[in-house]
Amino acid sequence: MSLDADAATAAYLSTLSPAAITRSNGYFEGGYWLLLWDCVVALLVAWLLLHTRLAVRMREWAQRWTPRPNLQTALYAIQYLMVTTVLSLPWSAYEGYVREHRYGLSNQTIWGWLGDQAKLLLLLLIFGSVIIIAVYALMRRAHRYWWLWSALVVMAVLAFADTIAPAYLEPIFNHFYVLADSPLKQRLLSLARANAIPAEQIYEFDASKQTTKMSAHVSGLFGSTQISLNDNLMRRASPEEIEAVLGHEMGHYVMNHEVEGLVYFGLLIVAGFGFLSWSSQRLLARFGSRWGFHAVEDPAGLPLLVALLTLYLLLLTPVTNSITRSMEAQADAFGLDAARQPDGFAQAALHLSEYRKMRPGAIEEFIFFDHPSGWNRIHRAMVWKAENIGAPDIVAFDASHPGAPGTGAAKH
């Protein structure tokens, strides 16, 4: 007995209606333009603060309150983060609330959405202020090499946030509770133990109050590991899907993707701060008189640094997506080997088609996809199944699911 992986993949994709494909393609392709418009909005906000000299007035206000440079930077950072949040709010509301409802992907009321935005602002004020204070302190003290030390500070803050996220940050937005006992839970815990994941419990969280999307994660660093899945996944997915999804997420942990990601993105952060140092000096030499400041260590220049960093990240989109997509593909392969649920994995990919394009062109996938495309993920699962088609668990699944797209219709 053998399995035609191409035919099995086509069988799974054929279960999607033309209307569903058109809808998901429209949503995902619209995201390409959002990358551009996000950048445009950020640049417009920066231009407004610089052109009107509002940035300078905010810095002068901070100077009137205290003679201490670090406290001045803190007061300026609070003003900057609040002003930019308010100025960007209409665009954020369209992108995160109006558009999500238009595609049927959000369950939130406007008040629930605004509440989450307020929580995000609070976290931004805490972590953002720490970064801004540290960067400008390093500018004053490290001078020529401020950009290198600043990049290291940002990496340290990101690592700290990853460490405390499971226990302290994620519960700010959702209620986490112990997953009810069941045979499925015991299989998931067994899967975790088999892969040396130090988690004695599995948690469910109430994402359905915000979204219809299914998700799960194994998050945390340095002993803060937590296995969590959202209630949409529990309610909408089959047990095979849930095992496949958790196998994938455990793959990220086992292969140290959080640490690996910090290293890769840390290198990009270092390069980005080097770009900020080089480009800001040249722009200040040309436009500093118009903006009302000339030194990069002047906090009034923060809008300029943010604008330059925004441009840098936009141009790096294919690079950052490729890094993430590579790690996601590795986790896919691990999850298939660990959970041994290729049809569950294919079913999960179909669910993700609600908001991800299933079959893009090669260049399109390279530039815009931070995960492998749905077609690639299903095909990978079916190739794995073809190589394990005679295994007792695969034979038993096919016997109990005779109508599944990846079973009899694709065999010969």
C-alpha cells in the first residue's frame, strides 16, 4: 500500500469552497498593503511631531520639571508613547477592529478592543520607557558606540519579557485555567514528557472573547515554560488536530527557537541600531535646524529614530519572514514526528486557511509569509504519511476515518 502525497494534498485543498479561498486570499493579500500603510502612518506621525516641533516642546516641558537627564527622558518617553498611541489610534482601530470584524475573525466589542489597547499602552509605557531611558543614557555616556550597547539593552529587555510573559503578561489579556482532565490531556502531557518539556500542567485560555482564530503555544525561557492552548482550538478542532498543533508548538521549545530567534533578530537589531546611528547623523546635519535640535542624544529626536527604524524593518520584511518561516518549517517537521498526526496537521492547516492564503507563488511566499504556506504544510504532512503509511497507528487512523481526504482516495 502506498500514498500519493500530491493527490492527498489536492484532496484536502478541494474541500475548501471557491468562496472561502477568495475570502482568505483577500484577507491575507490585504495584509501586504497593511505593511506599507503601517509604515506610512508611522512616518506621518513622526513627521507631524518633528515638523510642528511638538517633539521639542515635549522635551522642554520635561526639562522644566527636573534637571536630571534620565528623569527628563522618562517624562519625555511617557509623553511620546501616549501621543503617538492617540495619533495612531484611528488606523489601529481600522486594522485591529473594523477589518477583523469585516472578515468575521473578531468577537470583540469596541469596548473590549479599547480595553486591550489600554493594557497594551500600559505595557508599552513600562517596557518602552525602560528602553528609551537606557538608549539615551547610553548615547550620553557611550558616545560613538551607543548604538551597539543600545542594541544589547533591547535584546535583554526582549529576553526578560519572554521569560515573564507566561506568568505575568499573557494573563493581563486573557484568563488562563487548567485544562480539564481527559484522555486527550493525558496524551498531550505524555508528549511533553517524552520530549523533556518541563511542564506539569496544560492551560486553556479564553481567546474566543477576542478572536475566532485557533492557536496554542509553548512559551517561556529559563524555567518559565508554559503549555497553553486557546478555547477556539479546543472547541473547533478534532483531537488529532490538537495533538498535531501541540506537537508543532513543542517543536519550537525543544529546538530552542526562542533563544535562536533572539540571536538572529538580535543581529538584525544590532545592524538596525548601526543604521540609526549612521542615518540620523546625516539627517540632523541637513534638517536639524528646521526641527529644533542637532544632537542625536537629544530626546526630541526620538520620532526620527522611530521613523528610521520603521523603514529599516519594512525593508527587512523578506529577511525576518524567512527566519521565522524556517523555524516554523522545522517545528512542522518535529511535530509530525512527535505527534504522528499527519491528517490532524492537514486539518489544522485548513482551519488556518480562514486567514492565510493557501497557495501563493514562490516569490510571494518568500517575501510575505512568516509561516510555510498552507499547501506546503499539507504536502509536507502527506509526504510524511506516505513514508509511514504502513505504521500501525496510521493504518488504524485510516481504518477509522475512511472518508478523510488523505486516506483511501489518495492511495493506490
